[in-house]
Amino acid sequence: MLSIEEETFEGTFPFPPRYYAGNGFAMHFVDVGSGEPIVMLHGDPTWGYLYRHFIPPLARRYRCIVPDHMGMGKSDVPQDRSRYCLERHIANLEGLLLHLDVRDITLVLHDWGGPVGLGFATRHPERIKRLVLMNTWAFAPWPGGPFPRLLELIRSPRGEVFVLKKHGYLEPALLGTTHHTEHLTKTVLAAYHAPFPTPESRLAMLCWSRDIPVQETDVSYAEMKRIEQSLSQFSQVPILLVWGMRDPVLSPSVLQQWQHLYPQAKTHELEDASHFLQEDAPSRIVQWLEAFLRDTR
């Protein structure tokens, strides 16, 4: 049996694994192609596999860097729960990108990848050339309205058993917030399940949901507020907004917040996409992204 490091999931993720150990754990990332760097960040409960349709076409002209956050995908899973907070995830990304010394970066951000990526961007704005924001947020408190029932469950005392022992989160999250569930084939679901075979391996999924800042006493509230208050420095940066309009987690009202903050942004709305729009409409998103990159050279 292949280890997950070597696994390509029936050829759907054929990219050579690379690792960076400077953050105190083995952080997996894809690094293929050459040219200006495009850094694509996933959120919860996914990993770099989310961008498998993006990498081959973009790597023909650009350097595609796709990390797996700590505890996700092919990265290690440290068991110290205090490490799974927004500030540490930003520091992990910062360590990797400064090690690679990438500049003129296009950040492609989704879900928790938004706060993590924008956390890095607000610390290193001189390295950022463009932003692509897809069904993400970077606001405190949580802007998405009432929590979905699944997130409420994870944040409750029962969440630990539900996520770690019953492995009850990943598949309902994917199936519940992907509009075209027919795209989530047996192979695709197996790839998303692969990093999480044991209760210990599922720790990040528990911690991500519990780290969403809702009130000022939450661990990551201050860091999220720092990011939010620094976002205006990108008011002259080319920005692309791509939004799945059927998202029950981050509704179109959050898209409107981004549009108000960045009136220079170009927006594409996907009426037949939900939260995991990379699964719903990958080819359309790649076309829009390629056009955006051409138009903002």
C-alpha cells in the first residue's frame, strides 16, 4: 500500500510532494511550473487536492505553490492543540514562503485560507501583486450570520467525539456545501478522507471550527481583528472575487462586504456553486483566473 506522501489518488493528484520542516513539523506543499508565483490556500476540511484542476493549466505559465496547512493533507499532525490557532497557521505559511523567497505573489484564497493568507499578506504587503478571494472571510466577529448546525455541533462539548472518534464532519461538510455533488466521485471522496484515518489525525478539523472568532475573548479574535484593520492597504492591488452564490456558510452578504472594501475588484458570481466552488465549477474559475492574470500583468 502506498503511503499518503506517494499517493496520487488514481492519477488525480500527480504532483511530486515537497516538504518544509522549518516550522517544527513537516509541511507538505506542491511547487510546480515557473514564472510569477501563484500561492493557492485551502481551508477546512480540505487540503491541496482542492486545487488539482487549477495546477496543470496555471503551471504552463506560472509557478504554482499549494501548501497543506498543519494537520491537513500530506502535512504532519502535531498533537499540541494550542498550535492550531490562526496566528500559528499564519506563521507556518510565513515560514514556508519566506524560505522559498517568493515575490510578486498572487494569493488564491478559500475558506480559512483567506485569514491565513491575508494574515501573511498584511505582514508582507511588498510581496503581494494580486489577490483572488473565493468564499472566504477575514473579519471579526464572524460575518456569516448564524453558524450552520454542523459548526455548532463541532463547537459544542459533543464535537470532540463527533469529529475525532466518529469522523462525522468531513463528508457531510463536503456533500452539504458542494452544489454539484456528482463531481465528488468515489476517488475524490477517498482523496479527501485519506489524511484522516485515525482520531489523532483529525485534530486540525476539530480545531479549525473552534478557532473561528466570534467574541473578543476567543483566542484568535485579536489576530483576526488585526488582519481586518490592515486590509485597506490593498485598495490599489488588483483583486478578483469569485463567489459560489449557494454557499450556506459564507453567504453573498460576505461577498458584498468584500466589494464594499475593494471597489476596484472584478467579481464573478457562480449561481450554480456552493462553498466548495473549486469542485462545482473548476474550469470556469480557471478561465477567469487566467484572464485576470493576463489583464493585470
